[in-house]
Amino acid sequence: MKTVLLVATAFAFAGPAVAANLVTNGSFESTTAIDKTYFNGQVTGWSGGTNLTFIDFPGTADDLSKYLTVYGPFPTTSPDGGNFVEADGDPSYSGAIYQTVGDLTVGKTYDVKFYQAAGQQYGFTGPTTEQWQVSLGTDSKLSSLFSLPQGAVGPWQKQTLSFTASAASEVLTFLAVGTPGGAPPISFLDGVSLTASVPEPASWALMLAGFGSVGFALRRRAAATIAA
């Protein structure tokens, strides 16, 4: 019984561990670019990003002096701060960005977390939809869908997608997906992380309650044995 109580106490004080981020340069701060420019070959740790995929510096998404400008006002930065990715979701102009992530445990669940936002290229008309297709290895999931009226801005929002590792090393991929192709729909990305899933606070509470129940049962059993 003492062992159970000690373990429960240890969990109570320790709480859920902070998992390590396995993504390199998930905030897109390390770059050879000095201003808004094409993503391909400019961002440390990432490959791809061909066609109309850009690395944006703060305040450049709705700067009319730049190319691939969206209607504003668009936030200067994401909640993660600093640089972010801007990508055309038109299939004719989209280009996936990706990197290989290692130190995975086969069969273990991992959370891919990131911020996303959306907009429409300045000067174009009609409603649009925007989201990200996120893949870990061969498993793909879609982020929450933005459905925007003409010229609107989809504000930054936090996303969490869970994947089960099928190999010790897998490719993490982000592809902007939008409609209609000629609008054009623009997706934004920042603050990417990939960490091993940890129990939510409610799960920890249930776990501790379970330890308490076990301890109580053992105590009652011990008392019954003494009485006999």
C-alpha cells in the first residue's frame, strides 16, 4: 500500500512531462532570406516549397509592395511571432514543404501542433476555402477548414493533429489545400512542433484517482486480514 501511495504522490508532484519538439526550425526563424521571398531553398531544416510558397517576414503578408499579397488587415505575426509561411492553395501553384523527423518510436502516438491562418490574394474575387494537408509518413490528415467570403482574413488558430509512428524516421509534410483554384486561396503556417503525446490534465486526475482506489482497496484487505 505504501508503494502505491508513494507512486501516486510522485505523479501528483511531477505531473505530465514536457515532451521534446522533434521538428527543426518549426518557427521558420532560421533563413537565408532577408525579406519576403520564395520558400524553396531559403529555410533551414525544410525542403520543398516550390511554386507559390513564400517565407514571410512580419508585416509582409498584406504589404502591397510585395508579391502574393493578401487582403488586409492581416496580423503582423502569428501567436508564435516572427516569420511564417504563406502558400497558394491552388493545386496548380501549391508546393509541399517537408522535413525528415527522427527519434520516433514505432506504434507511439505523436502530436503535430501548429498555427494556421488564411486569406485571399489581393485583387481577386469570390469566396474561398483554405486548410493544410499534414502528413507523417503515409498517414495524412486535414486541418480545420476556413470558409471565407471575398477578401476576408481567417485569423490565426492553433491546430493539433495526432499520428502513430510506423517507423523510427518519417517525413513530416505540409501542403496548402484550397478552393477555387483561380480565387486564389492562401494558407499561412507557423509554430510547427511534433512531440510525443502526453495525457491531458483530466487523464492525470483519473490516473491518480485510480491509484487512490487501489490504495484504499489494499488498506481494506489488510484490515480484514488483521480482523480475521
